[in-house]
Amino acid sequence: MSRGGLRFGEAEFQQLVARTRGVATSVGGLAPGKARVIAPAPAPARAAVDTQSVAPGRPAKAPKARPAGPLKISEDDLQISCFEWIELMRASHPILEWIIHVPNGGKRPRGAAGKLKAMGVKPGVLDILLPLPYNGWSGLAIELKVGSNKTTEQQDDWLAVLQASGYYTAVCYTLEAFMGHVSRFLSAASEATSADVASRQEAYLSARRSGAQE
């Protein structure tokens, strides 16, 4: 099976998507024709009842079946799955050599957090960045979320300024969504000119400065 020009097995692909099955889709959805339907995991079979251990004259009680629900995954699990897929795609898309994860989140001891802040770490920086121009885009920036988590105000600010600066930006809740957005970044050229990007960036920064002064 060919995915993005690189051949690998269906079983290998299913191992990647299994960890993200059942959670919300990405913000904005996939590009037309890019969606891939994944069959829901089958409900667990009822356990057999040992009739020998049931008292005579009393009907055997089957164990209660728990309703099947979506798999709960962590953002770390989603992050790992995304970069496993990136590794598979890197041979056919060398630009992906430069895509990185920004370890900006998570709880840290007070002293460590203060030191990182003094070193220049800022809140809201997006999880995944490709800070190189490609296909007419200034770069790629993706924030990963799981479950019902929403972007923070700082993350929205980064998404807005990077989008105004010509980046392809997205918020993804699944591996499928991540694959769709990265594939779109690689295949669909940006229609914005450098003049458009410069104008949008200046307009956003001016509006932000004006808002900060109010």
C-alpha cells in the first residue's frame, strides 16, 4: 500500500492509528477526499458462565457487559504516533527531516519552570513546528489536543500570528487528522504572495499592539 509515495504495510499503519481511534476529529476537518473511515473496535465478547459453580435451581447470571466507549489516550501517545508516521514519510518527503516537537507543556517544579522562563521559554508555543518555507508556505505549525481539551489563549495567539505570517496551521485531535493536514501542507501550495503575508502579519501585530495598549 502506498501512502504519500512511501510503501508500508496495512498492519503497520493500523498499529499507528489504533492508539488514536475513537477521539474527536481535528478542528476544521480533513481536506475533501482525504478522510479515512476506521471501523470501530468490536465490543468485547461476553465471558462464558461456569454452570458447574451455580447452585441447583437458580438460573445462571451472565456478567454485565460494559458499554464500549472511545479509547482514552494521552497527548504523549498521540505525539509519539504522529512522529512514527513522520518517520515513515521522511524518505519520500525530505523536508520532514526538519519537523520538531517543542516540549513546552507539562508540569515542572517551580525552580525548573522559572529557569526555563528566564531562558526564553514562552507559554502557548505550538507542539509541532516545521520552521522552513515549503510549497509557498512559510512553515508548518500544529497543536495537538486529546479528548475535550481546548486551545489556550496563548496557543490561539501563536496560531493566529503564525497563520498571518504564512504558516500552515492546524489543531489536531487524532493521528488521522494530523496525517491529513501534513499531507495537505506537502501537496497543496499556498496561494498567498509574499506581499500578502507581509501585509497580514503587520495588520495582526498592529492590532495586537493596539489591544495591549487599551
